[in-house]
Amino acid sequence: MEATKILENEFTKFSQHVTTQPDGPGLRIGKRGELTMIGQFAPGGAELFRKRLPQFQAEAGYYEGKVGSIQDFRITLFDNDTRYILSLVYDGDFKPYLQDIATYAGEWLDGLADGVLEDYPGIHSPAFPEWVLERFIQAEFFFVGAPNSSVKDILRMEKLSKALNDLLDAAN
């Protein structure tokens, strides 16, 4: 299919340069990449997912903080709880991201996914990257508000802002 020519106007000056990940699937803008997976639940998997979800949600900040590159992460159930969409935005390249989640959050993800997601091999299995790729769907549209600010950059800016506000409050 031939690409449609973009008509330059006063709005296109805000355009972001969208590419594909250099080492795997997904779109990328600046430092951020996207990953979306669609898959099936194992029999009884949706019920087990909901049972495990409160603990998984409560521990998300700890494990995703250890990974250190997740901008956002969500899982949505659909088709009468037979399928799921897992979608996230992360900093950096695909392969280092997969390695980081295996290293820093593997136990946590396995605790949620084992027995829940159809044919889930476990995050430390050599079959895991292929399992992800088989379920991967590249976004058609991708936009990020601050494409060149990593999670670490944002956390640093938040600390700096708090310190500056504390200093200004103390001066009053």
C-alpha cells in the first residue's frame, strides 16, 4: 500500500519521528518503544488472573521500579474473559528490555502468568522470546508526550522539583 502524502501545515510542525525498534518488534519514538500482545487464557486462567491480580497490582511499583524502564503497563481482558491484551510503553531497545524483565521482575511475572496464559513457557525459558513474538501486534498509531524523557529522567526531575519547592517554601 502506498503511503499517503502528508500535507504540511501549522500542525505538522509538532510531528514525532516514528521508527521501528532496531532489535525487535514494535514502534519507537525517541527513547520509548511500544509492545502490545494479544493472547488466550488457559482454561480457568481468567479466574486465576483475577484471584492473583490484587497482589500483582500491589507489587507492581516494586518490580517495575527494579526494571526501571516501564512508562506504563496494562492488561485488559476481553471476549468473555477468554483473551487478553497486554500493552506497555518502555524505554530503550526490545532485547535489553526483555532481559531486564527476566532479571528484575521474572518471579513476579511468572507468579501472575503461570497457569493463567495459554502455553506460557516461563520468563526464563529459551522459548519465552518466541512466545512473546507469536502474540505481538505492532501498533498502527503511537504517540508519546515526552519521547526523550526516560523513567529515570522523569524521576530525577520529580526529585529536583520537590527539592526546589521545599527550598522555596523554606524561604517564605
